[in-house]
Amino acid sequence: MNNQRRRIIQWATGAVGTLALRAIIEDPDCELVGLYVHGADKVGRDAGELAGLPIRTGIAATNDASLLHGIAADCVVYTAVGETRAREAITEIASLLRSGKNVVSTSMMNLIHPASANPKVTATLAAACREGRTTLFTNGIDPGFSGDLMPLAALQLCERVDSIRVQELADYGTHPDGSWAIPFGFGMTPDAPAPILSPGVPTLFWGGMVRLLADALRVTLDEITETTERFVATERFAVPMVTIEPGTVSAIRFEVAGIVAGKPVIVAEHVTRTRADQAPHWPMPPAGHGSVHRVVIEGSPPLTLDLTLRAGPSGRGGVLATAMRVVNAIPAVCDAPAGLLSVLDLPLVTGQGLFR
């Protein structure tokens, strides 16, 4: 791996992008050379100000993509929203790749395992990588490192594996944005639409993680199935996200399972609650924690690996971890062969340079 200083462009300054921008500015091995923003109120402002730092970098934010395409850079950290604007995101990422810039991204999460993504999308991005001789790596938290790095680390301790279960067990009720309740159907009757539970949606986003682990284990899956459940509250209560009435949904659970010989061998499971005491018969985080990312391996030895992310100085432990997963991968991605990568294609990303 080269130890040269990397020239970096940050693309978007939402929750994840702002923390990625701060990390890039403060990393002595990175040189910020460009910043793209969507909001007109951010255009022209210094990157240091937008990152919440008491310094000025001399890099002004712009919403003119053509200016950034012409800048020489080793990598773009792409953190713009992707799933609700997929066509625009793919166009932007492909343009950056064609311009000769590697991209690490927290958007379009089905690209965590490119072989599982839409073939038309991957064909477009692969062609852009060939033209620009560049590399694209997508990751995050879930889907992301909770479903690839964590189980891959645990697998290194095993003699035999019978099954892997990757879980997110979380209390979302404290989230201040009420719009987050809508995709889960929280506060609605059990027969109301809940986009995240719609047929095919869990597999669309978490099936790639299941297939990635199957690739790692060299397991051929017979099929991938999904199941969904809703838990209905018996009393009224209010949390920052939503007010729950009796008879409305207060917790949901879904599984995406890779099946071999009729048995689930690789499973992604989510249990999402609006209050910690809802659906007490479903898996729970450790006592005293609102959420956990957990890997459970049955085999020899059987083991459980729990990850809890505390708020820390940023106040947003999970968001910061999402940003740092891709920022810390920049050197390995820049040194990798051109193309679309998963975690299986990269060397272990260590903590080199983080102690400072």
C-alpha cells in the first residue's frame, strides 16, 4: 500500500457526509481538494465551516459538478442519498468514475455485494470503471460492516459453521424525526402499508449481505426467503418518533434467509421497536442498551459477537461509524484493481494512522 497523501473530494454534507468531511480535513494523510453540496445555502461556504471545525481550509463548497470532474483527485467520498433518487445517484457515481476518480460510497446499499445488484446498474458502473480505470466500493453499517466485517471476523475463530445469524435489534422510538415511522408502519394498523415490509424489499436490501457471506463460505444457496411480522401495542404511549395507540404497530421483525437443504444457514434479522418493552418475546439487546448489532454463529465453537455504538463526542456513534467505514477504506480502494468491489476483494483495513 502506498503511504502517499490522498487527494479527496467529499460529495454531499448530510449527516454522514458532514462527519466524513470532518474526518478528511483532520486526517494528515488526506488532502481535501473539492466539496459538492446540494443546498444553495451551502454554496461558497468553506469546508471547515460546514464540517463544524474552527478552521478554514480554502476549499469552498460548490453545486457545480463539472468543476469537480475537472479536478485531479484520487477518491470521492460519495454520501448523497441514493435509494430515493437511484437514477441520479448512479449517474453521478458513474460520471465520477469515468473522470478518473475512485469512489467510496454509502449510497445504493445493494452495491455492497455487486453480484447481487441490478445487472443494468452494475453494467453501467463497471463500464465507467473500465473507462476511468477506477474502483467503486460501497459500504455502511446495516447493510454494511455489521453484515460483512463482523461475521467475517467471527468466522476466523471457527472450526466448523452450521449457521450464521446477523441481527440488528434496535429501539427507534427515540429518533426525533417522525417521518422515520412511516416505512415501518409504526402507529398504523397492522393491515396498513409499510414499505420496508413490502414483499421483496427486505431481500432487495439485505439479500446481498446473505449472498456475500455465502460466497465467503463457498456455500451454494438453494433459495433466499423472507418473512415479516408486526407486533401490536396494547396501550397508548408516546415517544419522540411517534404516538402509538392500542391496536397499532409498535414493533416489527423481518428475516432474509439463505436456505440450504430446507434449512436457514445464513440469516439477516431485524427487530425494530418503538419502545424497549414492546415484543418482549423477540430477541433483545443487552440490558441497558437501546440497540445492538449481533452475529450469532452456531458451530464449533458456537459464538456471539455484539457491537454497541455509543454516542461519543460526535453524538452520533452509528452515523460516524458509517462514515469512517468508507473513509478508512480509501487507501485500500485506491490501491485495488479497477472495478466494482465488495469487502471480499479488499485487504484487512487496519487502524493505521488513527492514533494521533
